[in-house]
Amino acid sequence: MTRRPSSRTAAGTLLFAVLVAGCADPSDDPRASASGASGTPSGGMRYCPSPQEPPLDPSVPCISQDPAQKYAENHAYRQEMEIGEEERAGAQGKADALAEALKGLVGKPAGEVEVRAAAAAALDLEPADVEYRAGTPGKVLRDVVVGGGRGKVCVNGSIDSQGDATAEVAGRTMDGTCLPGLGGH
């Protein structure tokens, strides 16, 4: 006995065929503009010429081949926003208060909760708004970095491995944090 597909099966097969064939424009695929079959750019983007090659038309975007420039571009998120001297001077009192708060914790068995609370009080923030990074855990507080602020102005403080506490006014990083990212792989 020969079995015939039901009309439901036929409709499902037709729908599947339409979906597989797709309606998208192949040029919408970002991979289509990266390079053509010959390896030459097809979407207007290409590598920037080396210093020995003639320059490109300035209206044509290009991708840098310079390793130092690529490194700088990849780490741009860590750069600080510019802050003016007036903003820096306005936050200096909080930097002094943070340094004193951190000095008060040196040599004590304080943990993250105590450090955040002390930094928050010095910076007039909530403890949850204080960025915290600890280096080596131990009974004595060492290698701790904290930061916080409002707007693009931050106050960052630290207790180093020798137990010295300091704080400074800084611009918020381009990715929106007070403490720069650690980076690395």
C-alpha cells in the first residue's frame, strides 16, 4: 500500500522550503562586506595603507594595520574622561576623606563589607555604589582598591601591599567605571 502525504505534511514541507530559501538580501550579511572571494574588500572597508603606500581617499574608511594603534583602540575603554581643574579641586576633599578612611582600616582584619562601608561614608555614596577590588586575601587588609563618584568625576583609593593608603581624584573611564578594567587574557 502506498502512503500519500497528508495536506498538512505538504503545507509544512512548503513552508519549510520557503523558510530555507529565505527572503533576506545576501548583502545584509555583515560577512558579505568583509571581503569578496578574491580577498579584496567589497563593502568599501579595507586595510589602511602602510606609510610606504599612497594614502586612501579620506572618505573611504579603513582598518588600521598598526599593532600599536590596534592596542590603543582595544584599550580605549580604560582611558579616563577629561575633568577640569574645578571638578578636580571640588572632589579633593572627598579624596582626602577616603585616604583617611582607608588609613583607619590598615592593619585591621577588615573585609569587603567594612571597606565598602568606610569608602561609602567618605564619598557620600551607598556601599553598593562603591567599586571594590581586592588583591590578596588575608587577615590583614592589603592590596585593596576602591572607587566611586558621581558624573564623570571619581575618587579612587587603595591600600597597597606595604599597607600605605592613598586616594586621588580621577575621571571616570570610557566604559563608565571609576576603577579601570584589568584587561589581559
